[in-house]
Amino acid sequence: MIMRIELGKIVKAHGIKGEVKVLPFSGVAEDLLALAEIELRHGGERRVFKLERVRPQGRLAIMLLTGVVDRNMAEELVGSEVWGDEDSLPELEADEFYWHEMEGLEVETTAGRRLGRVQSLLATGAHDVLVITDGSNEYLVPAINEIMVSLDKEAGVLVIDPPPGLLEINLS
């Protein structure tokens, strides 16, 4: 079974010929170049589009979708989530991950303290942030190499080494 994952979001129309600008959640526009089709989700509605053309423009990807022929049609798609087949994504290096691989992981510190599970990730200007909850507490932890010590995808466990005070700040 092919699994679809959320890859980004349409942030605006581009030009007058129906192109849209997509913010890829990976932060790398080139990650979307291999896609042949996408599913757009917006307000409970789902629509599948074939891609006629995809090209990078800085951190964004410019896409031309089959059937979207002018700016007005493109503007109607702004705000849509962009979903694609997981198997069309490029292979990652050993220390890289896709967001969907992080969600649901059990998180513990190097000292053995269980914090909860990764509920989601937030994109910020500086780096991604893990949102970890245990039902009563929520921790916002930068998803950076200095903090993320090890990731065992098979066991579903992420071990972090937070700097002193980081977890306590989250509880105030």
C-alpha cells in the first residue's frame, strides 16, 4: 500500500499561467522535483493533480498542475496542503529524517527520563521544533543535532540531551 505524506503547503499563486508556489516542509525545494502527481487537501476536500512542471525557486517550488490554467484557478488553491507518495521522496543521509518519521516516537533523555511522544513538528526560521507531549505536559525542543542524540526508528525511540533548564522552561 502506498502511503501519502504531507510534503508542504501552497503559499501563493505565481504569474498568470496557473502556477503555484509551494513551501516544502523539508526546506529543500528540490525534494519535490521527482513528484508526478500530488494530492491537495483543503477544508475537507481532496483533489489529485498531475504535475506538468516543477522547478525550484529558492526555498520554494513552483508547480504547474494539469488543469490549472490561470491565476484565478491557482489562487483558489492557496492554503492547500500538498501530499505525495512516500516512495517518491529522495533517500536521506543517516542523520536526516522526514517529519512523518518523527511523529509518534517515544522521547527520553540521556538520563532515562521519559518525556512523552512527538505529537508534531513546527517549522521556524532557525530550525524545526519537536512538540512532545505526555498527556499533561508539553515540551518544545529544538530538532537539532546538538540535542537529538540518537534515533532508533525500528524501536520508535528518540533520545535527546537537552541543555540545562530547557525542559523546565516548557513547564512554566
